[in-house]
Amino acid sequence: MDEVQLLTRKINRLEKARVKAEQILEQKALQLWESKQELEKKVKERTQELEIAKDKAVKAQMAQKNFLANMSHEIRTPLNAIIGMAHLMSDYELNNQQKEYLNTLIHSANILQDLINDILDLSKIDSGKISVVNESFDLIDFLNIIKSIFLPQAKKKGLDFLLKIDSDIQNFVLADKKLLNHVLINLIGNALKFTERGSISLIVELHNRQEDKQYITFKCKDSGIGISKDQQEKIFNKFIQADKSTSRKYGGTGLGLSISKKIIELLGGTLEVASEISQGSTFYFTIPLTLSQEKSIIKTSPKKKKDKITIKQILIAEDNLLNQMYLKNLLNKWKIEYKIAQNGQEAIDLMASSEFDLVLMDIQMPTMDGYQATTQIRNTINNTIPIIALTANSFAEDREKAKQVGFSDFLSKPYNPNQLQELLLKYSR
Amino acid sequence: MKGVVFVGFFELVEKEFGYEMVDKLIDSCNLDSDGIYTSVGTYDHSEMVQLVTKLSEFSGIGVPDLLNTYAKYFGKTHLRKYESFYQEATDTFSFLESIDGHIHVEVKKLYPEAELPKFSTNKLSDNKLELLYSSKRKMGDFAEGLILDTADYYNEKIEIQKKNIEEDGSQVLFTITKI
Ligand code: HEM
Ligand SMILES: Nc1ncnc2c1ncn2[C@@H]1O[C@H](COP(=O)(O)OP(=O)(O)O)[C@@H](O)[C@H]1O
């Protein structure tokens, strides 16, 4: 075989190999493309699945929120009656045994009420319904008031209560007093609960000042039972108590700290804890408080407080018999006349035929609810008469809606006699 | 068997014996592929057996020697393209230890049709490693060449003891000593 022939055979073979290689590559490219298509399809499917899952989660959350709102309503209405009746009962001559029973009843009802309020607070914070409302106030005064609330309780347990305020702190600040108050009361309350001897200190220090803000560190320090390292990470979670015996021994719901933590976050800080078992605990946070220019603080409604209810005729629109009875008893006691409507329509009819000084209107009623009735009253019958909404719904939204349709005020159930009395005084001329 | 093994083989044969030998091999073997190999294709393993056996016949060199030599050539020319595998390991032993769990795993991803041997390793000491080769393709001699080439790459001197665990060569135990 000569050289040329050999070379030709080689070239032939290589040429065929090249064609073959190209075919293989084409095929590979096709496979690659197909698997890419497949992959894209899968990604799409997964994305869809994720979206569906997210949707479900959101719906579940909504359902949970509605459930909370509804439950709170369902619980508040009968609780209102229980607390109300118990207060009415305490006006009677009771023997000691009966008094004791009644006290236990009132005490338990109050605990239940606290729990419901905590749950509602938490759900409000979770759903972003709590917003920071700043007002100008004297921080030092505010702290002294807190001290005056807790000092007697501490003394009763044989504990010292110390309030230490950094002298560099400027008195007048712009902040959400209610939220700050809520947190401090919770922290000091816990400190009192978990300390058997020694002292509780509220230490307030200036952290730093920046432009018109002073960053202030609040420390609530106790010499109580302390919290282990493990537990320190968990106690800020909902419904968590340091150990199972806690709830038996000290009570509580395990909600206080998680609410406080969220509030402090809302106020621009972080709630933290330092603690040593059986040495004590310190809960602390630093938040910015804006310095307030005005030294004179607008005192809340300097209106002279009236001391006598001048309201004579009240229209009660309420379908629940227990609540009707509670109201009737109170009004009888205060010698105020009233008429009762079972629903919104009856209320409108009564208003057309009689004169009233004030209306107490339940929101949820059959036939015509309180919103519809009030809208109609405002539009056609009486634009000025005070109409007070009585409701177990306590969400900010409900209050907002009540205001919009023309309610003058809002009393959330359960309410005690004093709260109603205050309102009646407020609308006495 | 992957085409690259055949392509590499013909390269070496042409280099050592001239193209005439390649042509002669193709002619004298009964190859389904007609000897038309491309590195991206896949061919029957028996074709490699035929080719090596015939080359041994024509050249008078034993099959083990041929495979051993070819493996060293294959390592230097074709495996070196996979730079990153070499860089990930620090020496001969760590490289050999990474074949079964890493290198051949990646190879399989790239070429799902590749037929690869199983390796298990046992480090006896800092300078002694046992490597057990298992494959029904019985290419222990090829493996030996690749091991030697690996040591070359890392500039290490090694000694290999080889022992057939299975008579037919489908399992071979290498005891490798650094010297
Ligand atoms: C960068 C490193 C390596 C790569 C990329 C690689 C890749 C490959 C590929 C593509 C094949 C052909 C598979 C087929 O024909 O279907 C193969 C086979 C083989 N490899 Fe590796 N390899 C590497 C290192 C090694 C080393 C160091 C050894 C020796 C210890 C080894 C031993 C073998 C053996 C013996 C075969 C022949 C098939 C068999 O015996 O079943 N490889 N390898
Ligand atoms: N000052 C404290 N000292 C020791 N343990 C505390 C203190 N404050 C809170 N804890 C632990 O953290 C848990 C959660 O507190 P909290 O959320 O306020 O719920 P509650 O007090 O209603 O159970 C408490 O049950 C208690 O175990």
C-alpha cells in the first residue's frame, strides 16, 4: 500500500469521524435544550406551587385573625355580664362566705379579661394595627407615677423599690407614653412576681444625645429567681414561660414579654435580658425620645370635671338580655330613666316618638345593627345627641368605623360601672 | 467506552508505530465502528480489547505493558485537561482518594454513558495507601499506568505492589508506597 493510498484512507476515516462527531454534538445540544425546557417547566411549576402555598398561608393567617376577633367578641359579651353582675351583687348585704365567693369571681373574671386583652394586643401588633402616637410629656413625672403605683406592692412583699434617674436627662419628651407605660408595667410586674427578697430597681440612663433626640436606656433590675441561659432565648416567644412550674406557682400567660418586645421594636429599640440563676434579672432597652420644645404641656382636656350626671332619659339599644339587665340595674341605681330597643329599627322608631338625652347602642344586633341605625339617626333624626357604641369588638378598625358613622364615643365590653359613669358625666351638661 | 480512550489510543499508536499500524489494526479487527472514533462518541468496550490484543500481536509487546504505557500517555495528554481536579488535591494519595467519590462522579455527570471502575482506598500510613480496583472491564494495568502518571504530576516517587484479588483481574489490589 503506498503512502498516498494510506493518507487517503486516513483522511477518509477522519472525515467520517468528524461527521459522526457533529451528529453526536447536534444530538447532545438537542438533549441539552430539552432538559433545559424540562427544567424551566419544573421551575415554573415549583414557583406556582410556592405561590399557592403562600396564598394558603396568608388565608390561614387571615382566618386566624378573624377567629381571634370573633372569639374575643364571643368571650367579651358574657364576660361583660359576669363582671357587671358581680359588681351589682357587691352592692347587696352579703355574708362573709358570699363576699369571699364574689371576690374570687371578680378576681378570676379580671384575669380572664387581662388574658383576652393580651391576646388582642398581640394580634393587633402582629397585624400592624398598633401605631405609635407621640405626645409631649414630662418623663420624670411619668416615672414617678410608675413608682407610686409599684412602691406599695413592693412594700407589701417586703421588697425595696428604687427609681434611679440620670440627672442629664431632659424632662420633656415627645413619645408614645401609653406604649412605654405598657412595657414598663409589664417588666416591673414580672420583677415583682419573680422576686421574693431584695429589691427592684428601675434605672433610667442617658445613653447619648443626637440632634433633637436623647437615647435613653431603661433597665428593670431585680434580685429574684433569675432565668437560665437556655430560657433567656425563649421567654420572648409567645406563650413561653421559663419552666412549667412557673404558671402553676406564679400564674401568667407567657404573653407579656412577647408583647413588650414587639412594642419596643416599634419604638425603635430592642428588649434584652441579662440574668443569672438565683441572682436576679435585668431587662433593658434603649429607645430614642425626641426632645420636646414646649415646656408647658397641654394637659389632657382641662375641662372642669362635672360631678353630677344630668342625663335623665337614655335609650338603650341592646339585644342581649343579660347585658340589658346589667344596664337596667345600673341606671335604676343612678335613678336615670331609660327605654329599651331590641334592635336598630326599634331604636329609630323610639327616637321618633320620645325625647332622649343619650343613646347607648350595641353594634351587633339582629334586623338592623348599630352602624346602620346610627347612620340613619344622624342623617334623619338627630345630629347632636350623644350616641355611645357598646361593643365587644375592640380593634382599632372598629373604633374607626364607629367614629365614621357618627358615634360620639366608644365603650368596649366588658366595662365596669365606673367606666359607664365617667362617660355619662362627660356628656352631662 | 468513551471515544476519547480510542482516540488517545490511536494517537499513541500513530506516534510510536506510524499511521500504517493504525490502518492495519482497523483492517484486522472486526469493529462495529469501522474504526471511526470521535472523542465525544461512545463505543463498545470489546473494540478496545481487540485493538490492544492485536497491537500486542503485531508489536510483540505484552498487553499489560501496552495498557500501562498507554495509561501514562492518556494521563499526560487527556486527563491533564481537567486542571481543577488536580488542583483540588495536594498529592498523589489525596488525588487517588478523590477519584471514586468525586472525580469519576463528575465524569458520570458529564458523560452519563461512561463506564467507570469502582475504587476504594485505605490509608495505612502517611506513605502507604491501599487502592482496590473493581471493574468488569479488567483494566487494572491501565489503572496502574494512571497511578504512576499521577505520581509524576505531583513530582512524587512511588512504588506499586499489585495483587489480583479476582483471578480474572476484575478486582486488583494496589499497595502504593511513597519513596
Ligand atoms: C482527572 C482525572 C480523571 C478523569 C477526568 C477520569 C475520567 C475517566 C473517563 C472519562 C474514563 C472513561 C470511561 C468510559 O470509558 O466509559 C475513565 C476510565 C477509567 N479511569 Fe478514570 N479518570 C481520571 C483519573 C483516573 C485515575 C487517577 C485512575 C487510576 C487510579 C483512573 C482509572 C480509570 C480506569 C481504570 C478506567 C477504565 C474503565 C474501567 O476500568 O472500568 N482514572 N476515567
Ligand atoms: N424578672 C423575671 N425574673 C425571672 N423570670 C422572669 C422574669 N420576667 C419574666 N420571666 C420569665 O419569663 C416568662 C415569660 O414572661 P411573660 O412573657 O411576661 O409572661 P407571664 O409572666 O405572663 O408568664 C415568665 O413566665 C418567667 O418564667
